[in-house]
Amino acid sequence: MPILITGILIFLARVIDVTLGTLRTLSIVTGKMKTAFLLGFVEISIWLFIISKVLEDILREPILGVFYSLGYATGNVVGIMIEKKISFGHTVIRVIIPLAEKQLADKIREAGFAITTFIGEGMKGPVTELCIACQKDESEKIISIIKRQIPVPFYITEQAIDISRIFRPSFQQPTGWRSVFKKK
């Protein structure tokens, strides 16, 4: 097999194996045991095949080491891009705002997200901390609401390993027999 084709195959296989490794690590962090097991099995199977081929031929064709290394680096990037698209797990967003900015919490609640607020003391006086637990894929929407209200906000996002539940208010208006219980 020509060296270029071998190199491209090693590169592609390495991209796949490192991408799976990145997703496996994220599965471990979010507590998805079965997913981590399956990804780990496939990842190491591919890696064993690749490393055996590279070690067998690297002294004759050192360029295979370059293909191997490029595949590794590319696999990290691809794994991160995929994780951002599928957004495993939950996140907690903490926003620190001046005490007078209460309408931000109202805007986020209007968008359907539950918030807990805390009054505190900042460097320049009283502040409010907004704490929002959400699906990771919803964090972009929340941050865009924040940035529309406060041009240069201070916020922190944290990976939430375990959340008992996420509160989401229902915006569906009661109809039929349920409307009898609707308060006016």
C-alpha cells in the first residue's frame, strides 16, 4: 500500500479514536457509565490497530509519525466540536448584577427558566447573584438574554455533575376542564 494512503488511513483512524476518547472523558465526567464503557472499548480497539501499524513501519517511513500526530491533534478539536453540538449534561450559570437590575431575572423567567436570587455585597456595593440550572444546550439562550439586558455582564458557567431536577414553568394556557381551575 502506498505510504500516502497508509498515512491518510492512520490520520483518519486517529481522528476517530481521539474523538471517541474526548467524548468518553465527557461521558465519565457526566456520569454516563454505559456510554463511557462502549466508547472506551471502541476507542482502544482502534488505537491498538493504529499503534501496531505505526510501530511496525515508523523506522522505514518516519512520515507516519506525522500523520499519527496530526490525527491526534485533529481528533481533540473534532471531539470538542461534537461535544459542543450535542451538549452533554447540565450547567449552572451564575450572574452577578447590580442590585437595581432586577428586570434581568424577570426576563429570564419570562423565557421559561427558573432562577434563584441571592443578595450580596460586591466590590462597589450591593449586588444580586442569579443562579440558573439548565440543560447545557440551553445556556447559550440564557446568556444571550443576559447580554441583551447588560452589555458587559459578569457570569460564570459551571459543569453540573448531578442535578435532582430542573424547574421549567409551563406556559400552556389551561383549556377545557382545566380552565375551570384557572385563577382570575
